[in-house]
Amino acid sequence: MKAITITQESEPIQLADISKPEISGDECLVKLSAAALNRRDQWIREGMYPGIQFGTVLGSDGCGVVEEGPVEWKGKEVIINPNVAWGDNPEVQSDKYSVLGMPTNGTLAEYIKVPTHRLHKKPVHLTNNEAAALPLAGLTAFRATINKGAVNAQKRVLVTGAGGGVSQFAIAFAVASGAEVYVTSGNEDKIERVKEMGVKGGFNYRDEKWYKAAVALGGFDSIIDSAGGNQLNNYLKIIKPSGRIVMYGSTTGHPEKLDVFRLFWSQAQIMGSTMGSDDEFTEMLEWITKYQIRPTVDKVFDLDNYLLAFDRFKEPDSFGKIVVKFG
């Protein structure tokens, strides 16, 4: 079968012919219909991810049809929970935790074997490409927005980086909750596009004084952020007293300094968040179905054009999830 693997070649990701997995015990063999890329995959390609294991099939997100396994699953359209060994504590992942796509072979292949308990029925209102875009980013956004951020209809929330895959889901969940939603972006077109999702307004972070307009609004109960860096001190200027700043990434690195005075005087909470527990994955799917949420798919590529799919991350107009389809 064809699979995208990480190698030590000059181009680290290669489309290779590898053996089709053989299942045993309580496992299923899933024939993938589509898989989605995450920044994680690109960072592995660039050698910027810890613990790279060469020869691993990349990819954490995917949907397909069960070809082999227990009779109750055979022929079912499914999506795959990419968590591996989250553990028993719903508050934090175990020390054995990992994600599909390294070290465990992932979804960027024609077939994958997974334990049956990783499978969920594909939401019927989603296309294969939309369903493939859901698992990792959807779960990350759900935990950060609804569970960590405590976003609901009484809250005003700011979601940063409006064009990213996780932020798109964070926007969708926040809008579904009834919250008043604003965004940041360095691209005015992206701010206008998310207004179609129910976003009330946005701020261009390329303007160094963007936070003043946010202060004029009265601030935010929750801020859902993946950027980190020096913007953190701006968030402390616009967070309401006892508000929550939830950080699920740090694409701009560490802040040069932290305004600790504003932090303790505001009684604000700065909270870290990762992908999410298995129970949260189930809860996330319930929201997706209840509110008929559809992932934003940026572009879809054939498997043979996998390098173009990865390179799409470098293009400034990308908006939503990048999907690779099979067959």
C-alpha cells in the first residue's frame, strides 16, 4: 500500500510502498477515504518536533470504512480518535501519551490498523473530506474553548489566529455556545470570512495598538490562543477580571517578559491546554452533530500531490484544514 513516511532523505517526507497492516485481537483495519494534515506533520517534516522516529507513517486525522474487524464494525464509515494512552485522569494526559502519526503509524496511508475503541461513527452530515479534518483540531479546540475556556452564551470570547485549523473549530464551538465572538488575524480578508461563521468582529494584530479597540469593547471573558509570544501581555490588558487565557500553542515563541502585575491584579487565569481526553472526543462529536458544525476545508489534494499539500502550510492565504484524499 502507499503511505507517506518520515525519512532521512533530503526531502524528509516520501510516498512509499509498505506492507498492508495485519490486524489481531480487538483491532480493525480501516481503508482510508481521506486524511487531514496538521502543523505537527509539517514540523516533523522540518525536523522541529521532538523524538522523530524515521520510517513512521505520518498523519493524525482520518476517516474511512472498516474493511476487517468485529462484525458490528465491518462496512461502517468511521473517524479515528488519534489519542494514544491518554490515561485515567481527565485533567491531564498520562506520561505514556502520544498521538497517531508518530510513534504509532498514522493516517496518511491507504490503510491503518487501530484498536476498535478508537473508532467512532462518522457524523452523517459530514463529507469524507470534512470528517477527515475533524479529529485532532476539533478536539483541541473543544477542550480549549468549551471545557478550559468555559465559553457560553453569557461570555465574550476572543479567538486568535482566525485562519488556522484549530482556531476555525474554536470559532465554531464558541458561536454554537451562543457567545459573542471576536478574532485576531494579520489578514483582513480572513477576518471578513469568519464573520460569515457568526463572528461579530476582529482585530488586525499587525497594528501594534490593536488591543486598544478591544479594551474599548469592555474586554473579554475568555481568550483562546495559539500564538503566545509578546502578545500575551496584550491579552492581559484586555482580559476581564477573573477571565481565562487558554493557550494551546506558542507559534511565536516565549514572551520576552510577563506583566505579572497585571496578571495578579486582574485575578486572571493563564491555562495550558492540549488535545483532549477520550471522553472529550465523544463530547466534541456530540456538539458537531447537535449544532451541525462543518469543518472549514482549505484545499483537497490527491495522495500523489502530497508535497503540494504540505507546502500549502507556507502559503499566507491558507484558511482551514488541508486534506489528502485516497482513490
